[in-house]
Amino acid sequence: MERKKKNTIRITLYYVVCFLCSVAIGFISTQFYLVNGIGVRHLSIQQMIVRLALLVLAFMLQLFLHEAGHLVFGLLSGYGFVSFRIFNIMILNDHGHLLIKKLHLDGTAGQCLMSPPEPVNGHIPGLLYNMGGVLMNLIAGFVAMILIYVFHDQKELIEWLFQFVLFGVVFALLNGIPFASSTISNDGANAIALESNPKANRAFYLQMKMNALLSEGVSLSGMPDEWFEVPDDADMDNPLIATIGVFACNRMMEQQRFTDMEQLIVHFMSIPNGINDIHWQLLKCDLIFVRLLAGKQGEQIESLLDRPLRKVMKTMKDFPSVIRSQYALALLYENDPDQAEKVRSHMAEIADSYPYHTDIMHENDLMILAKQQYRRTEEMVK
């Protein structure tokens, strides 16, 4: 309850600051439009559509530049390129070959993942990499302001440039103002944590290292055991450190250590933790699977299938662990083998475009276990 109250206060303060910034931006925008004689009163429907398309273009360009900022400043900090994603389109570095893959993660419009440099005195640089997106948005906005001054007599151009500047400011504020809660830990919060907390710095290094190896086809089971040491309860309140706890659960699932994984997730449920909401819902998916595999039914399953989880399972319907849990639900909870077969076919459909092929392999193995459990149950009924 205390964590929930603390989290609510953080979210409220963050959105109050963002609202005040939005009001200021709105006032400045109005004054800019009035001074430059820009308006929409006499525009045709076609002109309005064109303006809307240009507005979307300004947003998309700033989003691209934000992720490119992480890439550029990451490279300057000694990181190596792993993947670059805008919405669900990902460019993946596969042993030096660039591949186009598809991956959707709720709560993220884009993401640039990189392999970290080796620690020096137990520390890796994280400030420039994390704040690179904010810096790129601000640099691009500054350049656009110069262009507004140069082309001040071209109203259509300066209107678009000004919108581009505004999106840059918004991206910089949302990502640069330090904020961490159960649903988000932004660039500013991560940068501060990396510089002030050695354990968080180590956890960030491990996460980046794991993601880099996953992109090379190395499974979690093939990585060093010491990377997956479960953090102390007190450290689990830090979002960066808590992610190591999530990876530990994922590795147990991959190794089919189902009892250990269930006990660990249930333990996390009993303590204050900084696990972000998407990871939390995916852990609930895993918990449903292992409980179904153990023959559990009723409240132990239904209590996990709440509204947030159902929403995530719908929006992340192409995510392998979600598909695997949907398969188990269809077979072992709903007793619907026809629906289960449709789900299994969907896994085959997304396999080629999914970036981490070892995940597909392990999830297919888990679906085989669910099928075997279903057959055992059917035989017992007969």
C-alpha cells in the first residue's frame, strides 16, 4: 500500500510538471502563430489533411532522431550497435548483417539497444547513452529554430518547422525530466541511477549484455550463472535492478525450473518492487502457464487473468511467451484444442519475423509440454 501511494505521488507530480510545460508550449505556440499570421480558418479539407500528415511527419522524425541520439551518443561512449526499433519495425545486427524484424512492446514507441563496453573499476558510462535521445531532440530543435529565422517569409515551412521544434521539446521533457514508477523509468531517471548507484550500473550492464547475446542466438541458459543472481529484496525497488530479477525468472522458465520460478514470482508479489508493468504482466503469463502445467485451476488461474493482463495479451498477441500461455489456456483451461491449434499456427507465422529465434525454440518446447499434459488429462478422464 505504501509503495502504491508513493508511486501515485510520483506519477501525479510528473504529470503536473508535464501539464504546466504543455500550457507554456501552448501559449508560446499561440503567440507564434498570431505574430506570423498562421491560421486554419480558411483551409480546405484537403489542406487540413496535408497539415495533419505533416504534423505526423514532424512527430515521426523527432521519434527517429530520439532513438538515433541513443545510437550516436552510445557509439561515442564505446557501445556497439545491436538493434534499432521504431514502433514494431526493428533493424537487428546479426553478426554484422542487418536484418529487418518485427517486435511490439507495449509502452515503447521506439528503442535502440546496444552492447555495453566492459566496466572500468566496476562502472560503465551511461549518461551520454541514456541522454543521447534528449540531446538529439534539442539539437534538432535548435537547428529548426535557425531555419525558421532564415526562412521567416515562408509561412507554410516555418509552421512545420515550429511543430517540429515543439515535438522535440515535448520528447526532451518527457524523457529528460527524471521519472520512475511501476509503469515507466525514463531516460533521465536511468541516467541518474547509473551514475549514483553502483548496483544499478551493474544491472544495466548485465541487461545490455544479455540483450546483445540474445541477438546473437545465445540463450539465457548459455549465459553465466552469476548474471542471474536474484537481487536482495531491498534492491528490487530499483527498476534497473528489478529487471535482473525478471531475467532470473525468464531463465528458470527456459530451464523448465517451474517450481523455482513460481516461488520467485510469488515472492516478488509479496514485496515492494520496481518491476515495470509490461514485465509484470508477462511474468503473470508465465505464472499462469506453470500453474496450468501443474494441473491447477480455478482461482489460482482466474486471479491472474485480470483486466491489465488481458489487455497486454491482446496488444502483445505476437509475443512468443504470450502465444505460449494462450496455447496453454486454450488446451488446459478452456479445453478447446481447435483454438489451441490456431494459436500454435500463429506461433509459426511470427517465427521468421521475430528477432530472437532461441525464444521461439524454447517456447515451442514449452507448448509441447502443455500438449503432453493435455493428453495425460484426457487419458485420465477416459
